[in-house]
Amino acid sequence: MSEIRSTYSGLISLVVGLLSIVVGTVFTLILTRTLNPLEYGTWGLISGLTNYAIIIHAIVSYWAYRESARNIDSGKTAITSSAILSVIGIIVYLILISQIGPQSDANSNDLFFGLLLIPIMIFYYVINFINLGWKPHVASYGLLTIGIIQIPSALFLIYYLDMGVSGIILTVFISYFVGTVTQSIFARNKLKNKFNKEFLLKWTKLSWIPIYPTIGMLITRLDIMVFTLITGSVVGLAFWVAAITITSPIANAGLLTRPVYAKLLRGEESIHLQKNITYVFYFLLPFTALAITFSKPALFALNPVYQFAFIIVAMLSVRVLLTTLNGIFEESLVGAEKIDTYKNSKFKDYVKSKLFLIPTLRIIQSALFVITLIIGFFYLINESTIDQLTFWAILSVLTQIPFSIYLYILVKKNLVIVLEKNSILKYFVVSIGVFTLMYFLLEKFLIYHSSIYNFLPNFLLFLGLGIGSYLLLTYLIDSKIRELFAAIINELKKII
């Protein structure tokens, strides 16, 4: 019997994800209200370069995830191997800042200090993937811990001591350290086994399998470096990071299907995907509408200087919607693949599998995006920063659409899944109706006070009205949502 209850674990992950949004928003407000655009843009560059350096964790975390889901005891080996990966990650980061730092107006000392984040983030992600394999919702607790620790740390280091970018780096380091400890406590039963060099030899031999999918991600993440190198400034990145901050909560809807991947790895039926994906749309559609509708006041809340990036938020909201669905489709296809469970599988067998096909599609999409982006930036070199960022955002949407369509076709062909179109249509119509009305109410009645203390209460009032209206209307018109609410109440009663 599986330990994973897909809908229950998915809801736990979603709730914790939403709580993380709240604490993360407070953290972001501290940054945007304390740092100037140059400092905030520098942090955006450090974040982008850090992602490049820590991506190497996939060599271990990829297999730790799959083996944890299949009750294979490789946890101790995975954690021990993280030390080696950390050294490689630091070297990669140093190479990157030596090449990009001199070409930008970012502070070189801040860029160098960012290497502090590499080891702790690699350890965190490895232990996180171990937990994802056996109890997916537990992994969310580490994320919440990070958010909670960030707030007092940021207030002390950034707001009170005025340490700037160095304060952000220390804040993130402290929060990830506590998050890693939290994850380790939950994963302690998975770490009691001994170090087994056979696992390490296997992972090294098959390292191309987890590395290959990262190529597409690495290509996509070139966008930040491309923008910095061509424009020579990180100020534009501050607007980009602010827009991403508004849209990133949309992806939390995908947490509902997180347990499905582990179930598919265990060989269970894809009916869990069909069940959970309807709930994904229930949250994904209003989250997207919410980000678009509240883009201007949300950016104003971060810092009035960023409010002109609302068009970018609208475009990125659509992109996050598509990438969230793409992520669900990719995980489902890869999770159902069993080629790695066969001892006699050869290289050619892996090449024919979904473990190779899906990353190949991603690489093609990413390469098309970056090549077109480079050409466009050179063409727009003399245009305003907002025009450059708008082009960036629109292109990121257009290059996702064909990829999304093809992935959906593959899922329909390989897995048993039937979308509950009537319910999804209801969620779509209600989202459009409620948040269109909210847009006009915001334009007419919301007053943009320069003081965050005067502005935020009014903003939150409109936000709560929009969310409450959506929940009430969908509860009244859709029986599936009434069942969901009843299930949530029953679970809460058990806890109480």
C-alpha cells in the first residue's frame, strides 16, 4: 500500500506553498523597499548565476528522488556525494562571475560573496528530493521554514544593519541552513543506511541522464546573462525580478500534482493525475488572473518605481501558467517511464525513452528562445528598458505555446487522462468575470499612497474581496469544489 495520498499530499503542499507566498512577500517587500534598483538588480544577477552553479545537484538528486520513491536506501550516499558537487558548483560560479562581472555595473565584492550560497543550496536540494520521493508534502515544510527565517534575518541584516546585497546573501544562507536542518529531521529514516559506493558508481555512469535535462534549463537561464552582457546594466534586471516576484506564486498550483510523480514512479495508475489536474486548474486560473489584475498595485507595493512594469507581469503570468502545465506533463511522462528499472538497459534504450525525448524537446524550445532573444536585444539596443523587457516577456510566452501543445498530445497518447472540461470551463469563466470586475474597482477606488502602511491595508482588502468572490461562486456552481471543501474540513476536524 502506498504511503502517498495524492490529493491530501497535494493539498498540504499547496497550503504550505501559499503560506510561503505570504512570508516570501514580506521578505520581498523588505528588499524592494530598502534596496535601490542597482542593488536589487545585482541580487537578481547573483540569483541567476547561482542557479547555474547549483544545477549540478541534479546528478544526485535526480536518482535520490526516484530511488526514495521506490524505497531504495541511497539517502546517505546522496548526502555524502553532495560535498563533491559543492566543490564543482563553487568552481563554476567563480568562472561565471570572472567573465560576467567586469561586463556589468554590479559590485564585484557582492558577486564574489555569493559563492557562500552554493554548498548549502546543493545540500538543501538533495535532501529535499529525498523527501519528495517518499512524503511529498514534507518537502514543503522546508520551504516554509526558509520563508519564516528570512523575515527576521532580513529585518536585522538588511533593514537594521543596512548591509545591502551582502545582507541578502547572509539572510538566504541562514534560511537555507535552517531549511536543510528541518528537511534532514524529516528524512532521518532515509539517512540511516550506509554509504554505498555502488550507488555512486551507478549515478556517475548514468550521470548523462540527469545532466541532459539540465541543458534546456541552463540555456533558458542564459536570458539574464544575455540581457546583462548586451545592455551592460543590472538596473533592468531589477524590474524583471520584481515582475517575476509577482508571477511566481502562480506556479504553486502545480504543487497539487507533486505526489503524482512519486506514485507513477512506484508503478501506480495515472488516474491520480487526472483527478489532481482538475484541482490544478481550479487554482491555476484564478492565480493567473489575480497576478494580471493586481499587477500594477502589487508592483507599487514592492516599490513605486517598479509600477510601470505591469505589462511585463501580464506576459509573464501567461508564461508561468504554461510552464506550470508543462512541468506537470513532463513529470508525468518521465515518472511513468520504467527504462531505468531494467538492469540490462543500454544507452540506445535510454535514447528511445521519455527520459531522453522530453529533455530534447526542452532543449530545442530553449535554444529557439535564447537565439531569438539575442537577435531581438541587439535590434532593441537603443530602445527603452521597458521595451526591451516587454519583448523579453512576450518572446518567453510565444516559445512556450507549441511546446505545451505537443506535451499535452504526448500525455494523451501515453497516459490515461481525460480533462474534466465542464469544471475547468466554470473556473475559467468565473476567473474572468470576478477579476475583470476587480480590475475596474481597483482603477476607480484604490488610492496609491506612497506610504506602504497606508497603501497595503487597502490593497489587501481588494485582494481578499477578489479571492473570496471566486471561492464562493465556484463553491456554489461546482459540486467537485463542494466535495473538495468538505474533504478539507474533514481533515481539519481530524487534526483538531
